[in-house]
Amino acid sequence: MKYFSIILTIILFIFIFLEILFLSLCKEKERKIFKCFPLLTISILFLIIDYEKFYILSIIAFLYFLGDFLLLSFKKKLFFFGAISFAIGHALLIFYLFYKKIFILNFTNLIISLLFIIFFIVIFYLKMKEKMKSFVYGGSIYLSLLLFIFIYSLLEVTSYKFIFLSFGSLIYYVSDLLVIKERFIENSKYLNLLIMSLYYLANILIFSFLYIY
């Protein structure tokens, strides 16, 4: 089982490398072949390592995989369902952090986090309501979940390992802001390359933290 986990980890990085490579070469058809597999591989990896301990993390990674799959299409309806899949994954991640007592419920930290989120929602809504139309409401909630993880992790730091979670959630947040720019404002040749590079880095940092904590 240990060797199988090592092989899967190697395959994971091969999938990431191939997608980034084809993305940089602007070979969209080839890139789409490998886009969904990294998070699916992470999901399987957690099941193999320790099902009883990591089954929630496996579900989270699978929800991200499903979101990746749905976001392959540029149809607004599939984009909407893809975003929902990611949002459920983020919400489940927050649940996991409190359930496993990685985050300790602290009302002061909770209030500070919520104040930051309210401020963000107001600014985001005012700036994006014309460009995103009705999607602005879902976008606000979705990004707030990542912002909550980032802020609360900064307030909750108990060891150097939290750098993985804080930095990972911040990178994830930036990556999704760029996705919104790509879908609703403007796209550029290398924007997707930056988005996916940040996305995979964020997932590696977050899931590494959850594994070693």
C-alpha cells in the first residue's frame, strides 16, 4: 500500500506537469485531457492512505475534481454547477477544520473573520455587480468561504504548519479571483496558465497541511 501511494503521488505530479505544459503551449484539447485527474488522484490517494482518517478529505478533493470537470465547459449553467461543487468542498473543508479541532471555536476570531468578510462582500458587490450580473451573489459567498479559511488560519496559528494552510487558502482565493476575471471581464493568453499554476500550488499546500497536521 505504501508503494502504491508513492506511485500515485508521482502520477499526480505528472498529471499536473502535463496540464501546465499543454496550457503553456496553448494546446487546449490536450490540456483538457489531464485537467481533472490531479484532484481525482488526490481523492483516491487519501482513501488508500487511511480511509477512516481521511475520508472527508477524499470527499473534498472529489468535489474539487467534479468542479474541474464541469468547468471544462464555458456554458454558464455548467459553470454555475461547477462553482457549487467547489463551494460545497470549501464549506466541507471549514467543517473538517473545526470538527478535527484544527480550528478552535473562538468568538473573537470568528467576529473578526466575519467583519473582514462583510467588508469584502460589500466591495466585491459594488465593483462586480455590473459585470457578473446575478452571478455576483454566488461569487461573493463562494470567495467568502476561502477568505474565511485564510483569515481564521492567521488568527489561529499554533505552529509553523499553519503557513501551509494560510498561504494555500490565500493563493486559492487569488486563483479564483483570476477565474472571475477570465470568465466575466477579459481573458489573456497566459491568464489560464497563471490560474492553474496557482490552483495546483494552493491544493498541494492545503492538502499537505491537512495530511501532516
